[in-house]
Amino acid sequence: MKLNLNIQPLSSWIKTGSEPLLIAGPCSAETEDQLVATAHLLAKTGRVSALRAGIWKPRTRPGEFEGIGSIGLEWLKRAKAETGLPTAVEVATAKHVEEALKAGVDILWVGARSTVNPFTVQEIADALRGVDVPVMVKNPVNPDLSLWIGALERINNAGITKLAAIHRGFSSHEKSAFRNEPMWDLAIGLKTLAPELPLINDPSHITGNRDLIGYISQKALDLDMQGLMIESHIDPSVAWTDAKQQVTPDALVEIIKHLTLRKPEIRNSEVKDKLEELRNQIDKIDDLVIQKMAERMKIVEQIGNYKKDNNITILQVNRWDEILNKRTNYAKALKLNTDFTEKLLELIHAESIRKQTEIMNKDEAGQAADKLTHA
Ligand SMILES: O=C(O)C(=O)C[C@]1(C(=O)O)C=C[C@@H](O)C=C1
């Protein structure tokens, strides 16, 4: 089911001419000179549609630089006046919203640490009621699509129709090359549920490493995301926050120059025909896969009944182990990715267990339901 969001196109609130759409600026506004000088260099590139800067910074531990605060809004005003770049800041409280709007900030964003908390998001949404300002909502720090959607809905329900989502990656305790795991599935999930909602990628926070920004940006564009938000600092080596993931405005241009822009629409009729032919083949194979799965589940059901009559446990570790080994080896020989094969088999096995659990407990569940209805 699609989400019921009331959204205006991106082009109604930000300059979308030069692709990819780029929002750039320092992680934090540190000094007036640093912010204004960075803004001038970014404006000079001719590629940037809005200037971002953190004024209020949520830090994990106390004692770190928590943002320059409201004074930074004055610097942003000056940066905008001198460069013509619209400005964007993160807001985390109703007071931030009020101050940012009073200072004429053009775009607001809700950070990942705020998106996790519906109370915070609602407070921000209430402060936005009756205001016509674009708002971008970053994904929550934890990989929970519902929380992300919930935050977007709260802001949208407050009357904000100039809305976008920002994909900045998710916390994970697993060791990884990234600061925040992209978990692309969640971004694809959001795009599938709300195709009209602009989705902007934040490769700076995903990578935590300027050398990987180009790679993630390309992948985001190939997944049909509408723009990029990249942290850029006049001199990243002395940045007060997130130094490793910031790039100079010159380096930013280099990254952008190397990106290949691809379109979701297929215009060439020859390409269209060839794609259609291949997609027809996929349709047939997918139907077969589903058919075979249904057949497999019928057998799983028979085994379930047999296990029930003979008091045999559902889980059969040795058999499962044998299946995993045999099938992954076979899949490997057919050049299928092992990780994919394992995930697929695990999914099938989980469904078998669900199905057999249902069979095992059918009578008990039925009796419990009877008791309830006759109580
Ligand atoms: O072989 C069984 O006992 C089954 O019930 C089938 C099946 C499977 O889906 O392949 C399901 C559960 C068991 O843990 C092992 C295998």
C-alpha cells in the first residue's frame, strides 16, 4: 500500500536545474569567516542549490562542541545575502524552529537522532503548523522504516507539503567500512511506498570518510535518488566536527564531475523493446519460483502433520544444516552469491517453521479461541 502524503515537487522549493541536485556546506558553522568563506567558494562552483550548516549539534557525549548556537543564524543570513544561496539548518526543538524561521532560514531538516523520537518530531511538527517552509527528514539512527515514515507523516500532517527524506545511513554494531550502514533496502522501501517523495542521499554521514563519498553518491543516483547532501568545509583539516568526512568545495566539484547521471525513463524504443523481452523472461521465471515455493510449502505442511502425529520436533538441525551446505555449494557452482543464497534459504526455512508451528498448535489455538468465545 502506498503512503498517503501530500507532496509538492522538489522544483517548487529548490533550484533543480544543475544535476545532481546538491546541498552542501560545513558540518558545523564554526566562525563567521569559515561559514561565509565556504559559502562563497560553494556558490562559485555553480553546482550548489542550497547551503547547509549545523548550528545546534546533537553530540553523543557531553563536552564535545555542540554547535555555535543562535549566533550562527546571523552568519547564515550574511552568507545568503552575499552569495544568494538559500540556507538549510537542522532543528531539534520547537525553539530551534522558531529561531530558524525568524532568521529567514529557507529549509529545515530533522536529524536522525530526532526522527527516532515521535515526541520530538511531534513538537517540531506542531511548531511548523501554518508555516510554508520546506522540511527534510533524515532517517532514524536505527533501521526502522516505520519510524522514518511516521516522522514524515507527522510533519506532513502539520501542513508541510514541501517535504523530502534524507538517507544518511543507520547505526550498526557490526564492523564496517562505513560510519553508518547504508542499508539501501530501507531507502528502496521508502521510495516504493512513496514514489513522489523526493529522496536525498547524505554520503558524508554514510561513509564518514571523504574517499568513499563518490562511490556512495553514484550508487544513490543509480537508485534514482533526487539529490545529494554533502558536507563541505573551506579547510576540512581544521574542522571542529566530522573532519574526515568533509571535502573542500574544489574536491566537491571533482566528485560531482565524476558521477554518471542516469534516468529512470527509457526513451530509446530499441532499448525499451530489448528490456521488455528480458522482463518477460523474468516474469516467467518469477512465476515458476512462486509456483515451486507453493509446492514446497505443501510438502512442508505434510511433514508438519506427520511430525505432529508422531511427536517429532519442528526444527531438525541436522537436516537444515545439510540443506544449507548442499544448496549453497550448488548455488556457488551456478555462480550465485553465497550470501544471497543463505538469506533466501533462511527465509524459506523460517516460513517452514512458521507453517509447521501453526499446524502443531492448531488444536490448542482453536480450543483457546473456543474458550474465549464461550466465556
Ligand atoms: O525436513 C523437515 O523435517 C522439514 O520439516 C522441512 C524443513 C525445510 O523447510 O526444509 C523444515 C524444518 C526443519 O528444520 C528442516 C527442514
